[in-house]
Amino acid sequence: MLGGVEHIPYPYAYRCALGHGPETCGEEILETLENQIFKRLFDPTEVAGIIIEPIQGEGGYVPAPKFFLQELQRICRQHGIMLIADEVQSGMGRTGKWWAFEHAGIEPDMITSAKGIASGMPLGAIIARSSVMDWKPGSHGTTFGGNPVCLAASLATMDLIEGGLMENARKMGKYIFERTADWTSKFKIVGDVRGKGLMVGIELVRDQRTKERAADLRSAIVDRAFHKGLLVLGAGENTLRLSPPLLIDEEQADFAVQTLEACIREAEMTI
């Protein structure tokens, strides 16, 4: 860990220690930040920035509650701290908006982007307010930055996103969530289905009451899906992540949902 960096818990509504739902999960985290960390560890005037993924990626496709992001922005504004949104996985139209933070109605001071920004070509970007991006020419550089082929891929990608793929992500995401809305009642090993747009997380558990994590079942489902012609990945300890291309159509979504249903049923029979 870097010196001078403090990690605080992410607001994980499904596993909230105090039993809160998405409307209030994270209240105690914000209170700890203001009343303990800022008073005992760091003076807020010495904090350069707070970085957060609006939807946690590798941690299990966990969306931060809307109120949490709004309150985090308020705290940052109050103390003159930069709010930095990590949108590497959730940005570029994947959630049905350019950036996932837009669903909370906030405006971070800085955004990090990569991966989807150039449809897989190696490119990353930092986007910030003009008051922040006031470096003099030559004060910052990169070894491989500005590759013309990658930049051309990014421009073409943004044209496609604006030309209908972002709307398709919103529409098809809504369709997939409608198809999976009853999975927690249909399957005893599905504890939670969450996300936004085409960023879908399905958390596998051994017991819905205790929420015991089922990492082995998740891995088995990933393997079964592969052999049935569907590529899915894990996220976090026990979550399936669905992150299909933004051009997915209804027929492909149906195949994915039906295949996963079959795989989950087969996995349930093993316990």
C-alpha cells in the first residue's frame, strides 16, 4: 500500500453489516469518514482526493447507492477535496449513460477511463475540470500515449456509442434485468442480482438466509457456461459478471439468460 493512502469500506447493500438496503447502506461509512478518519488520521485539508468506482468492478459488480455518491460529493466539496470517479469498467455507455456516476446526478472533479474507450485497443484517459488540467506543456508525458491507431479506434467507438449503442445498452440491460428479476426466488443459490445497464452481477450463495459465499458454485457455473457456448467471468469472491458487447441483441440476450438458467439448475443439483 502507498503511504498516505487510507482505504474505507465500499457500501455493499446486499452484505450491509447493519442490515441497510440500497437507500441507506453506507451511512455509517460516511460518518466514520467525517467523524473519525478526518479527525484522527487525516486533516481533510491534507487530502488530495477520494477515488471511488460508482459500480465496483473486480469487487463483485456492486453499485454504490445513489445517496452515498451524493453525500461523498458533498463532503468533498465542503473540504476542497477532489472527487475522482474510476469509470474504467463502468464508463463509455456500458450502463446506459456515458458514465455510471450520472445515474446519481453527481459531477466528479476527475474521471479515469480505459478499456471500452477504444473498444479494446490500448488507450486510457484522464478527464478533469479545466481548473485541474492546468499543467504547463511538457510537465506530464507518457511513453506510449497518443498512438494514432488507438485514437482512431476511440473516435470510431465514441461515434458508435453516440449513434445508438448507449441506448441499446440501456434497453438491453433493462431486458436482461427483467428476465432475471425472479432469480432469487427461482434459484436457492442466487442471493442477489444487481447492476446497471449491461453491467450485471449475479451473486452465488449456499444459503440465502446466511448468505454463505459459494465461490465453488460460481466457478462451476462459469465452466459449465463455457462448454455450452457462453463466456462469462467471475467478479469478487462469488459473483458472476455479465458484461456483453454494447451491440448485443435480444436473441443473444435470450441465449445468455437461458444458458445461465440451465447452468445454475445443474449447479444446484450438486449441493
